[in-house]
Amino acid sequence: MMIITIIGCSVQQSSMQQPQVPSIVPPTNDQSNTPTPNPVTSPTGNLGIKQDVTIQGFAFDPKSVTVPVRATVIWTNKDSSAHTIVSDSGNEISSDSISNGETYAHTFNTPGTYNYHCGIHPSMKGTIIVQ
């Protein structure tokens, strides 16, 4: 008589977890479930057009700019002295004192020529032409 002994093998599972592979979903052209984003109003006017003017060396650079209606002009003071932006006539442009590194922005909604100066240093002059 023969006795056969069967010794079983067991497989131990590793305690390390297998990395999970993210599922890839191919893009579709169906956007029926995609929410429509709310429109964002730009701080640079409805058209998003802006024109930079630098204040440096007690002058506006460029001295004259031409922009479309609803464009925004942004003045940046790079002088060590404070400056203001003031309309020569009317009150279209009127800033508080702008120190070094600060800015003043104004959106022009009406066509025309706007002459301005620094209220602290009246010899500093500039022109905005809005078409």
C-alpha cells in the first residue's frame, strides 16, 4: 500500500497595492450636459482692449494714444513722485494721487479727444483720442 501525501501550496497576496490606472474617457462632441459658463466682464472694458501709459521722467509715455470706444487706458507711475491724471476740460478723467508703482485706469465710452495733465505738475500733458 502506498500513501501519497499532497502538500498544498498557497499563494500569498502581497500587502502592496497595485497602482490604480485612471480610466481614460475619450472626448465627445456632445456638450448637452456641459454647463454654459457665465460671461466674465473684463476690468479692461467690454472689448478687453487696453492701452498702457507710463508715467516716468515727469512725462506721459506715449504722450498721445488712439483707442477704440470702450477701451481702457491704464496709467502706471514709475516716478518717485506722486502724480494725478486730470482732464484739461470737463471731468472725464480724474484720478486720486498715484504713488510710485500704482496705477489708474479709465474706460472711455464716448468718442472724442481728451487732453489731460498732471494736477500736481501741470507741465506734464497727454492726449487720448477715442474713435
